[in-house]
Amino acid sequence: MSAPSSSYDASAVRAAADAVLRDHPVLAELGGLFAAAGHELALVGGPVRDALLGRRVSDLDLTTSARPDDVERLVAGWADAVWDVGREFGTLGLRKGDDQIEITTYRTDAYDPTSRKPQVAFGDTLEGDLSRRDFTVNALALRLPSAEFVDEFGGLGDLAAGVLRTPVTPEQSFSDDPLRMMRAARFVAQLGFEADEATTAAMTAMADRIEIVSAERVRDELVKLVCGREPVAGLRLLVDTGLADHVLPELPALRLTADEHHRHKDVYEHSLTVLEQAVELEHRLEQRPDFVVRFAALVHDIGKPRTRRFLDDGTVTFHHHDVVGAKMTRKRMKALRFSNEQIAQVSLLVELHLRFHGYGSGEWTDAAVRRYVRDAGDQLERLHILTRADCTTRNRRKAQRLQRTYDDLERRIEQLAAQEELDAIRPDLDGNQIQQLLGIGPGREVGEAYRFLLDLRLDRGPLGEDLAAEALRAWWSARS
């Protein structure tokens, strides 16, 4: 990603426009189609901003004077496919070759104080449409097919300065759509920008208005924020303005908690550091940014405030904060309408984040290592990242010792995996074999026998069918 330029002259703007039209020639073609029909069309918002920042433009967002029915008629026969994105909001989607495009009619929208859905009214001018955009850096447009650059609200200067400012007053902008307060924090995380003083003040004063926005929209912004280039900066803005009190209250609650080692940092600062370190370790994953490991790093200690206990000697403990934190994680993610899969993944990582500390200096038996792998399941690589990131000590020797110890654990896991196909641990006998051997039918007893054999497998490694059968008969006889 390119950093904001100190300034943008006419040649820089022209070069950005030329680059977009060169990479996406369908834009000029589509612009000519609309112009011939007497309608205006412009590339708007994020694509224009990203082109000026030197970033790759993939999402093509267009705005037009044409109403949705007119748009549909104009592109029929020209586009390879057309579909409704939200006709009531004036938006249609289309595909032409490799390009996917969204076209939205000029509009204004606002929230009713009692409704979670914005009210939409179509507009008639590009300038009016730009005035309702969230921030000036997103209120930039490129008319098509002429490639005329439009900047009515000083967005180019704000882009150069790396500043987030609203086209109209922030109070009006955030009243129109309170989610824009979340978007401010998201753009701080994604672009490395700073919200200006007026924007920050309005976010602080109006933070409770975010509660009128649907959980799904809040969730989507939170995911984009956490997956941004600088997520900690965005999260700090959420906490400092009070927005986090409404969307992720467990995070600011950590500021009240001193950790058990009397570090100068509280648990809030520790959690942000763990997130930063998890981001640095993401290269271990095939796909990144990875929301699951980042969010787990952020919330891994949210159980500490509820489990904090003061001992007579002045020390503080947080016993079982891992289990409590996993439960709190599930509850918060469910409230934010995350998928069951993501809830299960993040909460499992929170629950297991302390497990490694029982490893000591490598005292675990092979059976304990197998259980570690079995319990982590398909989250093992993410657990490696979280556990390593959770080391924030400034004591260099201690940090190096922890790293060496975890290196040793990973080596043992690799060795056992090579020996035993550890990632697919199963008993030496399956359910059908158990039934045949014991002369029983399907039922609870088969499950008990299966768990016995699985524990035996974890404790002793692969036995083979004969030894497993012998052990099962002995267990069954003693049980009977």
C-alpha cells in the first residue's frame, strides 16, 4: 500500500484516472452507454480513493442519475449478468467480462431514531450524492466517460494529509447513518489515517447512537477493522470514543484489570500487544489477514475482570479466566451474529490459550502432546500463533526461554505426527469392530468402548488391532 502523498497535483490525478480506465476499459464503454441515453455516470468513493493511493482497484462502485429500472434497461444485452443488490436502495449489480460492477442511483439516506434501517430517497445530482458520503476521502468521483475528476469537499487534501473528515458536519453525517462512526475506526485501521478533532468529538458524543444499527452491519465493520493494516489504532479509537462500550464492552473493561505479574501494562494494553504480535505471525497461515486468530488474540483475556481475586500477599489471580473468557466470547459473538463456525473457532482458541503453560520445560508425556493436538483439532496452527503472541514480557531471557520451549513442543508434535498421523487420531478399532468383538448392538455402550480405546490410543500410541482387541476385552470384563 502506498502512503498518502504530501500533495496531489493535476498530473497525479490524471495518472490515477488513466490507470483505472486502462485496467478497466469497460468503465468508459459503460459511461458512453449512459451518456447516449442522457444519464450521468461516475466512478465514486473507494475505487477513486484507492487509485490515488496507488492501491489496486478491484471493486467498481458507480453512481448515476438513472433510476434502477432505467439502469436495468440500459445494461440489458450489454452486461453478461445483472442482479439485484438492493433495488429499494437503488443498487444493481452486473458483470461484464472479468469486471463486477455495482451501480447505485444518486441518493440520500438517514436513520429514523426508532428504526434500524436507513430511509432512502433518490437524488438528482452527483454533488448532492457526494455530500451524503461518509468521509471526504470517499466523496471523490470520476465522471464517465470523460474522466473528469470531481472533489467538492476537499477530499484530495485530506487524502494527502491522511485525515478523516466528514463532507457535512459530523453530527449530521453520523445522524444520517450511525454506522459511519464504526467506519471511521475501520478506515483508521485500514488506511493508517487519523480522525480529525471534530469527527472524534462527535463520535464520543453520539456513541450510543450505534445501538440503532443492526448487529450484522456492526459485525461486518468490526471484521474489516480487525483485519486492517493497523487494527490496534482502530480499536483504540473505538475504546477512546466510547463506541466499544456499545459494540464490544469486554474490551474497555480490560483497562480496569492489572495483571498478576504487576507489569506496567494493564490487561487492555497486553491484549492489544498480543494482537499486534499475532498479526506479525500470520505468515504461518495460508490465507491472511485471518480474522479468527486476530480476534482470538484480542479477546483471549476477556475473562480476567470476572475472575480477578486479590490475595493476602497483594498478588492478583485470574484462575479459570480461560474457561470464563471462552463463554463470554461465545456470548458476544452470538450477539454480533457471527457464524457458528467462527464462534466455535475463536472460543476454542480462547479456552486453550493457557494450555501450553502446563508444558513446563518439556515434561509433557507423548500422551499429553497427543491430547493437546486432539483438543486443538483444526485450530492447531492458530493456537501456535496465539500462544506465541501471548508472550509480551520485556524480560529477554524469559521470552527466549518461552520461545525455545514452544519450539520444542512443535518439534515433538511434528515427530509424533510423522509417526502416527496425529492429525487424524482414531482408536485402533471402529464402531462395527467393537460391536462384533463384544457381541453388542448400537447404543451407549459402544460409545463408552470407543472412548476407552481413544484414551488408550492417546496414552500408548498405535497398538494395532490385536492388542487393542485384547485391551478392550479386559476392559469389558472388568466393567461387567
